[in-house]
Amino acid sequence: MRRVGVRVEGIVQGVGFRPFVYQAARRWGLHGWVRNDATGVEIELEGPDGAVEGFLETLRREGPPLSRIRSIAVSDKPYQGLSGFHIVPSDASSLRTALISPDTAVCADCVRELLDPKDRRYRYPFINCTNCGPRYTIIQDIPYDRNKTTMARFSMCAACRAEYEDPTNRRFHAQPNACPVCGPHVWLEDAQGRILAERDEAVREAVRCLEKGRIVAVKGLGGFHLAVAATDEEAVSRLRRRKIREEKPFAVMFRDMGTVQAYCHVNPEEERLILSKERPIVLVRKRRPVAPSVTPIASSVAPRNAFLGVFLPYTPLHVLLFEDSAYHALVMTSGNRSDEPIVTENDEAREHLLGIADFFLLHDRDIYIRCDDSVTRVLPGGLMPIRRARGYVPVPVRLARSGPVVLATGAELKNTVCLTRDRDAFVSQHIGDLENLETLRAFEKTIEHLQKILDVRPTLIVHDLHPDYLSTQWAEAQAAPLPAAQEGEGGRNMDVPGEARSLYRIGVQHHHAHIASVAAERHADGPILGVALDGTGYGGDGTVWGGEFLYVDGAVCRRLGRFSHVPLPGGDRAVKEPWRTALAALWLLAGDGVEDLYGFFTNRWPEKERRGVLAMLRRGIHTPLTSSCGRLFDVMASLCGVRDRIHYEGQAAIELEQSLRIDGGAYGADLEKDGDLWVVDSRPLVAEAAEDLMRGCPPSVAACRFHNGIIHAVGRLLDRLGEETGLRTVALSGGVFQNVYLTTALVSLLKDAGWTVLTHDKVPPNDACISLGQAHIGRCLLERIGSAV
């Protein structure tokens, strides 16, 4: 006979883990108890040796769908001869460090009950159990209990209470448990706020509205969607006009996996991801054309794009919207006005979505924290997160070691925040672009919420160096500068007086944070090289960075190389009008003779504006210099005739990548030295591309040769830097690495050359990763200066 103590850590609370243990122990004929504790779940049990081993194997191999076991520790204890197995109460004060599950898709068992006319929850749009449903978006405080969620106002009826208290029931301690008798309900309003229908009839009427091409605002898990039939061209175009969203692709929710496959090419890994409990939007390639029997998706859903963002119903309400409907696909785009955060409250929807939505499908279960849909893409070597939110947050990124509590405020675009606790980095859901008061409020609420549910307060705030970012200004208002902050070129040891245990802040360079985020994900200890390729980042030397080769060792960062400078005529306007940057790149080659030598291109661009840009270039007025690699993609997109003006971030680069036709050629770029700094001179690359196009080279071939030129230039410079530093590990980060062709080919090239290549798979390579990198740098800095702060 044997007695053991077992400690299980991970996401094991609020996901049905104790009932799973209870039933497994009884199945193996074991005696003892299970309870929640401060770090997870604690078990003590005893019985025959074989039964104990069988139970432990069950624990390792099985588990509730929403559980994520991080570690299992087993210790032998003196045998006591207990009788029975029990779920024992936990001390609420010990539960404040438990991990919280994300919101997850409705499970198959709940869908079966939802569609069973004999079930008491038949067509009830808030059906859930311990294996599915809302978590993060409804929790207001810890420990995770019903009275600390937005379900507190709904008292369980006798039937629901019986399920909640039965350890053999899958709704045992399911905090959002409810039914039509005692739970939330749904209703439909028109644009004037008149209630047209309630409960099930509201859902049926919403379906009829969608079938007629109307736009319906639907309240979901983490915010509102704007829904419209995806095959209705007129309806989709109307949504674009009302939302002022000219060309950025819409995501499409399909009835089921079979319908997705009728419209898109889906490989097994993409199918697994689409069907996963996280239910992200997955970017998959469109079928062109679809079968004659299939009604095509409206061309305005994802214009000039070979890919479609697809996902499946993930709430009971979504399932009901497709039940008995004439449509099989809905555009489901975030419910917000341009540049504002997603709407979460009923009154907010009535105000902000008025004029966009024709009808409002509302309910009375409040959303406490907004959380957009996640977006991801499958690569040959794994997954690439593009937007990390619902289904993944608040699962932490596991760090290499424990450290102090640090709050990182992220970037301006694609903002996230990050709060660390012990060995975990809790990167928030996608907040958005911090460019207005509404998004700033969402940013502040997210920080407050994370501090509350993690029960920690930071000792250090880390922010971007850009003085005009709202996140920087917020950090400056919260904390004093850290005395003798790091000095970049190796820094120095710093002593902070023990009595001065205040809240401090430090600024961190944007691209340093990019590379540090990969180091944090991949547990890269010691120095590495980093390649950060993106659109823009504050450089601190009077230029805009974005094509950087860095030496990074924790809080220490040295710039070793960059791409050559290109002027940005008009500053931010050049980002939105790539022809301006293209003209600047050609002007660097030909000067005032640019219109004679390159009239093939310049004659396409508006003459009056062209003259203004050339005047700016000659005088050096309002033409900031940038080393951005992302802007080179803009240049090439314009030269190839792909895109002269963009309607959403990255559009030119996305369409350039999708236009390319595989070709073995590559345009050249020179490597030069500017003092101690290596420079990838992109002028020869642009010149070769321009000459090729003027000779009649197909733009699709030129696009591929341009990509190959960038890849080879990065590889060549890394080989030089590897020789100089003795390092053979490189981290890749930045929005340019969302380019699948470039990333796949570059990783292959570097691995063949003997490099260890580190990339993202937990957070996106775009600016959403900045907060994780900032937090990592902050921790490394505090380690270096000691724990006095």
C-alpha cells in the first residue's frame, strides 16, 4: 500500500479539475482528498501501488478540456488508512495566485443539449459548463467565484444549484452556470431602441433580418460584432460604407468545417486550429473559383486578397444564428467605429453603432473586460499569432526564471500591456492603437484588471522611448524615472537606496523590445543577435528606425547595423501613400533627373503632388529619414503598380507578397560601413528592380526577386556580424516577419548556414509583442542593479 501527495500546477482551477480527480480516484479505488490551493491543485491519496501508479498515469494523460497542466510533483507520505475520496474546501485566501482560464468555445456536449428539444436548455443562448464558456471577460476580482463575476446578479435556480454542487456533474462549480429560468436573456432592438422580440424569438427574428441583408450588432463574449450575410455583395458594401472601412478584409464565420472547405483550401493543421477550443480567426487561402453549386463570398469581403480570415461559431448564440438559416457564412467584424475600441456595453452599442447597425441583438450578461477575436496563421514550421486575444488571454508566457513584478505599457500601435508575476508574463489581449481617449481608457482598465486578478503591484514601469506616445505619457504620470537608468553600451551597476522603494519607470527602445520579446519566449539567456524589421520605431538619433541589426543581452542593446536611409516625404503621409516613398527612393538614385530617367514610374503619379514631393526632397523639408525595411516593401509595391495608396496598415506589403510569382533571381544590395555601423545599402536593389520593370519584367517576378534580395542581404550581413561577435543565435521580430514567404525562406537560409534561429509562436511578431520585450528588459535591468528597487 502506498500514500502520495500530488501537486498540480497550471490552469487547473475553474476548469473541472477537482471533479476529474475525484472520478479518477474513485475509478482506481483510491482514498484521500483533493482541494484547490495557492498554486493549483493539491491531492493526497492512498491505496495499492498499482492503483496509485494508474491514477498518476491518468493524471498525466487525461484531464478536462480547458486544463493546461504545467507541472506534476509527487511525494511519498506515511500510509494512514483513509476511507473514501472527498473534495475538501479550500482557503479562499490561498487562491489569489491561481491561473484563470481564457474564454473558450462552446463544447460539443453543450451544443448537443442546445439543439435537443427535450433538454431544459433547448435553444438557450447562454448554455455552458466547466468545459466551455466565458471566464476572463466576466471575472471582476479573485478568487474566481460567481459572486466576483458579472453572473453575480443571477441567482441559480434549484436545478442549476443541484448541478453546481454535484461533483459528478460537468457543471460542478461552473461559475457561469445558468438556464432559461434563472439566467441571462437576449432581446432584439431596432435602431430606435424599440424591443422587437425577446428570448428565442429574438434570435429567430435576428436570423430573418440577416437573411434580408440587414446589419445586426450582436453582443458576444468580449464585445460586439457587426454581422451581415457574407454572400450578399450589396449588404457587405453597405457595411463598409457605414463603418468607413474601405478595403481592410472582413473575417467570415462559417456554419461548419465543411462549409469552410467549400470556400477555402484548408490543410490538417489549419483545420485543427479552426476547430480548437480557442476558435481563433485563421487566415487560409481562398478557393478560386468555388464550385458552381456554391454561392460565392462577396468580393468586397476581402478585396485583392488571396486569403480569407475564417472562424467557426464559438458561443451558443452563434450556433443559433446559423440554425435553420438560409445563409451559411456571416461577416463578423468587430463592433466599433474606425480607430475606436470594440464596444462592450448595451448603451455604448446603441450610441456608437447607431448609423451602422440596423438591429441590435442584446443580452443582460455584462462584459467586464473587452476582448477581440484572436487571429493566427499556420506556417510550415508552426503557428504565427497575428492578434492574441480571446481564447489565449490570460494564459501567461512562461519565463526562464522568477523575478520582480514589472508592468510594461507596450507600443502605440497594436498595443498590449504586460504584467509579470514570479515566472509568468501576462501579456494582455489586443487593446488597439493608442491614438484616442477611448482606447486610452481601455488601456487603463486592462492594467487595473490585470493587477486585480493577479493580485500584484509593479515595482517598475517600462515604456517606449517615444515622448509623444500616450503609453509613455501615462507611465510618466505614474512613476519617477529610475535613478541612473541603463546606458545602452553595457550599462553600469546602479545602487538604489533601500529606503527609496518607490515606483520607478524606464524607457526602452522599440526594436530592443522586439528582440527581447523573442528572448523572453525562447528563454534565450546570454547575448544574441537580433534582426528587427518593421514599419517604424523611435530611434532616438533623429531618424525613424525599422531595419535593425542588434546585439542584445538582456537589458543591454547595441546597434550593429541597419538598412540605408530613405526619406519619408510628408512623414506619416508617406506611409499612407507609398508612391511618395517610391519617388524618394528613385530620387536618391537620380536626383533632379528622376523624372527623365524614371518617367516610366513617375508619370503614373499625380503631377501636382509629385512636384511638391520633389521640392520637399530638394530642400530637405518634412522628409524624415528612415531605415525601415517595411517602407522598402512600400517602395516596391508602388514600383510594381500593386499599390500607390493604402487603406489599412501593411496593405501594400501584403498585396506585394501575394502578387509574387516564384523566381530564383534576386536583386542585390551592397554592404557598407558607416563608422562602426554596418549598412545594407538598398539603393542597388531599388535600381535593379526599376531597370527590370522598365525592361518589361512581369511585376510578379520582380516582386519575388525583391523579396529574395532582402533575404540574401540579411543573411550576408548576419554572417559578417556572426564573424565579428562569435554569436550564432539570431532572433527575428517585427511586422515584416508576418510576410510568410520572407520569413520561411530566411529561416531556411539561416539554418542551412548553421544559425540557431529564434522566432515567435506565443505572441505576434508585430508591435503586440513589444510589452513582453519591455517587461523582459525591465526584469533583466532590475537583476543587474540588484533587488533594491
